[in-house]
Amino acid sequence: MARGERRRRGAPADGARTAERAARGGPARREGRGGRARGAAAGAALAVVVLSLALGLSGCWLLAWHRARRAVTLHSAPPALPPDSSSPAVAPDLFWGTYRPHVYFGMKTRSPQPLLTGLMWAQQGTTPGTPKLRHTCEQGDGVGPYGWEFHDGLSFGRQHIQDGALRLTTEFVKRPGGQHGGNWSWRVTVEPQASSTSALPLVSLFFYVVTDGKEVLVPEVGAKGQLKFISGHTSELGDFRFTLMPPTSPGDTAPKYGSYNVFWSSNPGLPLLTEMVKSRLNNWFQHRPPGASPERYLGLPGSLKWEDRGPSGQGQGQGQFLIQQVTLKVPFSVELVFESGSAQAGGSQALEQLAGSLLTQALESHAEAFRERFEKTFRLKEKGLSPEEQALGQVALSGLLGGIGYFYGQGLVLPDMEVEGSKQKVDPVLFPPVPLFTAVPSRSFFPRGFLWDEGFHQLVIQRWDPRLTREAVGHWLGLLNADGWIGREQVLGDEARARVPSEFLVQRTAHANPPTLLLPVAHMLEGGDPADYAFLRRAFPRLRAWFSWLHQSQAGPVPLSYRWRGRDPALPTLLNPKTLPSGLDDYPRASHPSPTERHLDLRCWVALGARVLMQLAEQLGEAEAAAELGPLAASLEAEESLDELHWAPELGVFADFGNHTKAVQLKPRPPQGLVRVVGRPSPRLQYVDALGYVSLFPFLLRLLDPNSSRLGPLLDVLADSRQLWSPFGLRSLAATSPFYSQRNSEHDPPYWRGAVWLNVNYLALGALHYYGHLEGPYQARAAKLHRELRTNLVGNVRRQYQATGFLWEQYSDQDGRGMGCRPFQGWTSLVLLAMAEDY
């Protein structure tokens, strides 16, 4: 169909040239009947041409309009999840959660207009001026390490946060009941660091509640500015009440003296909450505990008068923001209790408030249940792993579950208007409002949904709670547009948008991403869970539409080849134009981007997709789909075809193909800075010499027969310390490559050019384990490499966690140190499955 559209697009150009020639009047020179006849014929031809031109132009406009409309039209297939699947009526135990991963501690409802709660804190008097107000997870704010020690993804969590001389512990537990998601309680404990010798500091905690619409909040204040409680009502939550309990010493029930301030305003917009509180911390107050010297602290104005100081036009219709500040000396604990009216009225007698000793019992009971379930699921102790490794595994899982978010909003989409020889200029348009329930790669740096990350995330989550995986995959499939495209990065809602550079806000409908969601789908196929099977039956039409779009839209220059659309142009400042849609960003590809490229990793992803979709169609009894997918899967897995398109005899490995030369480098050229210089030999069509992760993809995705003659050479380069092997895991690019550790531009350091990445190392461990258990000439070698790689990888992640308290985005192949952003408890949490040898 695309080729037909291109042919139609080309017709007006030829017609226009004909019309131009006819308009010059050249043919009609002779008078007489023959001349008049030819003149009449020419006039008729001109009229036809002009009409054709007009129709052609209108056809182009209609085509552009049609494509733009489909780009922002949701797919018509039935949803993979039941209607209202996020509502308290359908999933009450998932309605409330720590679904704000970008804040250090906060909860919200799974709702387009949620009720939000959160925590801020500040250490008073440590520096002149306004104290540092902690709220959102930031890469460079000096807080850390921090992260969840326990989090079960559902009803309980315990997190530790180190902030200078302070150690905060944030805990929550949920209690089911009623029709609106039940009750929950928080406990926030602030203590001095064990190593701290300084005087006990004065600390302010700020507990806040935010509504996002016309919901009602009614505070009732007690003595000295302390809120007795906050009553409220929303259509989804019914009646509810928040109660901030009196502070106590940790582990004690005796009240501890605190000073209170309160502020009540319209919601200024969620990204502006921190700045609003900072701007209101402009009054000095006295903290006067009985029998102690008074201390000054900066506090909120201390009034419950409604203040509408937000931007013009924002008032109660935009929601409310109510915050209580409590200030006191460390150490102390403060508890916040949320009670649902329907939960409290659900039994024959009123429920006792989940606070004090009752909260302590609930927290300890959940912690013990978590430990038992963790060992039953992953069996690390049974496998002989050390207590430190078991704790690392618990942190890896908990950090991933604690990073699950619920987002709602409209993304920006740029429709694909490119037709051969022409490109219609269009502006980005808004995608329809959609929800997304997803894990995130990093709370500090990437607190939003990423398509290719999410498949790896769900491999871990699926082992713990398959229901959460069905929810996440179902939400991602809900983002499908009419063509079957899913945007690779989801920026939904004001809070998410505020943290994303403008150049990454727009998602282009021509760009794909590795279909890693098919990895947990394949695991569902193997598991035999009836709930998974029922989900896959509902999800199949969408999975098939998504795969079909990928297979067709990324087709390459020859049959059974594929090319990532969306490579960067060959700018003079770039050593090698990036391929962001591949997920491998700056991994070296052909030096000169062109339509002739054939991308090995993409072909392997499509082969995996065809295999998984074919198996799913067969299990579901979808005969027509199985008949269509079967031949494609067989063709893509045929080694002859793979060899013909991607085996590079001169390199001895599989490789990309394109217009390429190795003779490129960045050289200083004032005043431009570093500029790409292309030497000799000049670029030509050839296999791309960039040995690394891409070279391994037929092995990584287990597409090779265990007797394949290509398996041996791949194991050779994998195990060679001069190539991919390092004491800390497999490096992303061979140490012998001219691109190894090279920056891509003056301001763009190397990313996938040597560093060790957990997601690909996990795929490699899975492949080695797979081939190590299949009879063949490489079985023993694969098994040995699996043991050695697992030891190296797990050992380094454990050492770096013990040294820094973080899981990292990537690790140095030179010394093993953590690099990139942290905490990165997205796919680095796969270290848990590596420890469990669960592939």
C-alpha cells in the first residue's frame, strides 16, 4: 500500500511538467484543420492535466489529513483490560499506591483526577537563608543513598533515605475494606546518622494533600495551629478523613513536643508545589519545648485562611493544596492516617485506628510476610547466596515495585507524513487522554514510562505478582493508535512533562522501539496460568496489530531485512549519528545513514515477535493468524536468510549493513569545537565493523540452532577479554573498536560504547543457560561461560551496591564502578533473576 501511495504522489509532478510544456504553446504553429485538431487535442490534454494536478494535490492533502487523524486515533480493538480496571470497584487493593515515583514519598489514587498526598522535609538552621526543601527525587541534590528496603507492590513498603546527618525511614501499610480502596497509614521516622556527632538538629516535616478538581477538603484546626484532621469527599473516594497523629520518640508512644504551621491554597499545579512552599517559608517562628531553650525556624504563615494566590484564573475549580508543617528535634516519628468512610462503616463495629502499636504490628507482620514470600519465589537462600546477596535481591525487587507509577494525560505526537520524494510539514498534535500504569527506569532521572525498558521490568515483576504484569502490559497496549504504533517514551501529565527536555516531548509515529513486552508475554505462554491465558486472549488483537505495524513500518530495502526509522541526520558535529529508536542510542551503525541499511538487532526482534505471536495464535486457536505468522517466523529464523543478509565473512560475526567507513573521527576545529572528519577509505556499502551487543543478537534472542556453525564464533568474541568479556560483565562494544569509549560529540559522552548494561547481560545469561542445557557441540562451553559471567555480573553489582547504596544505570568495564543515573532500579533489577538463575 505504501508503494502505491508513493506512485500516486509522483503523478502530479510529471503532469505539472507536461502542463508547463503545453502552456508554452510549442506544438500549435500550423493553421488548418490538422493544426486546429492538434490544438484542440492539446487544449483538452491541458485541461485533463490541470484537473489531474488539482485532484493530485487535494489527494495529497487528504492523505496527509488521513494519516494525521489515524496517528491520534486510538485503536479499535477491544481493550486488553476489563472496563474501569483501575477503579476501586474493580481493583480496590490497587486503587491507592505509591504511584508518584518521582517524589521521595507520596501516594495517589489510580484516577485521571487523583487525590494526591506527599511529604517534604527540611533541616532547619543548618545554612543561612531558606533551608533545603526535599520533595522530588533529584540526581544532584545530595540526598542518598535512598530506596525501598521492602515493597510488595500492593499494600506495604519501608524506605530508607539518607540526607546528610539525617536518616529518614518512610513506611506505609494499607488495610482493605469498604468500597473505595480501604484505609492506609504512614509512619515517618527521622533519626541522626549513627556516625553523626553534631548537635541534634531541628527538622520540619511537611505533610500535604492535593486535589485535582472540584473535590472538597475541610480542615479542622486545634490548638497552636495543629490540624485535628482533614475531612474530604470525592466522587471516587466517597467520604474520607486524614489525621496527623502527635509525634513521638521512635519506638515509643509518649507524645513529643512539636511546633505546627499550616497553609491552605488553590492547587498551583503539581510541578509548582515545591516552589510554592519555598516561597511561603518566609516567617520566623519559635520552637519552645517545655524546659528547653527556644529555637528559631522558618515556617509557613500559620493561617487556615483560604489563599488563592495561584496564576490568574486558578481557584477552587483547579483543586486545593493543604499542607501541615510539624517541626521538632530529632529523633522522632510522625504518623499520618487515612480512613475511608465506607471502610469505617463496613463492619458491625468501628475499626480501631491503624496507628501506634497497631501500626507497628501491621508493619512487622507485612515485613515478615515479604521475607517469606521472597524466599519462596526466588529461593536465593536455598541456592546458597549470602545474606548480603539476599538483601540485594530484596532491594532490587522492592525498588522496582516502589517505582511503579500511574500517569494520565495527553502526549505530543508527530504523525509520519513522509512519502517518497516528499514530506508534508505538520505540527505535533495531542494524543487522546490515556492512563498508563507502569514501572519507571529511574525515580530521579527517568520517572516515566519507556517502552523498551518496560518489557525487562515486567520480567522481574511477573515472577512476583503476575497480576501487576497483566495490568502494566494491558495499559501499554491501551496506548495503541489506529495503525498499531505505541510511542516509545510516554510523557503523560504535568508532573511528568515538567521533568522532560522539550526535544524529547514529541513522539514520532514513524519510530519504533524494541518490542520487549513480548518477553513477559512469552513467559506467560510458558507458565500455564489461567488468568494469564484469559488476558492473552483479550490482548491478542492488540499484540498482533502492534507486531504487524513493526514488521511493515520498519521493513528494510530487501525482503526479510529491517531498518530502524529515525536515525539522526549526519550532522558535522556527530561522530556517528544516533539510532535512538533502537534503544541502543549511540551504538555505532553505518557511518552515513541511508535507506540501504539493514539492522541486525531489529531483524532479530521481529523474528522473536513472529515466533511469539505464532505460538500465541496456535494456543488460542487463531488459525488464520497462525497461518499468516508461521511462514514469516520460519523465514526469519532460517539461518540461510540470516547469513545472506547479516553474516560478515570478513568480520567473522553477524553485523549491520550500510553505507559505511571506519575512517571517521572528531577533531577540534575552532570556533565550531569538535567536528567530524571523514577520511579514506570513503564510505561504501558494506558490513559495519562494530563488534558488540548488536553482533550477538541472534544468540541473545536464541534464534540459532544449538548445532549452528555460527554459535562458536559468537562465543569466541563473547569470551575474549580483548573484545566483549570484562571482569564485571559483557561490555557493550569491543575494546578493539575505534568507537570504543569515544564520545559522540563535544557534549555527548559515550553511552553504549563499552559500558556494561544489565539488560543485555541478562539476555546473554539466559542464552548461555539455554544453550548450556541443549545437546550440541557448544553445550559445555556455554554452561561454563554462564557460571563465570553470572559470578562476574552479580559480584560487581553487589560490591557497588555495598559501596554506594545504589543500583546504577550502567557499570564501567574498566573498574566496575556504577555510572550514569542512580538509583536505576529499572532493568538493573534483573540482577535478582540472575541470582535466581531464572531466565
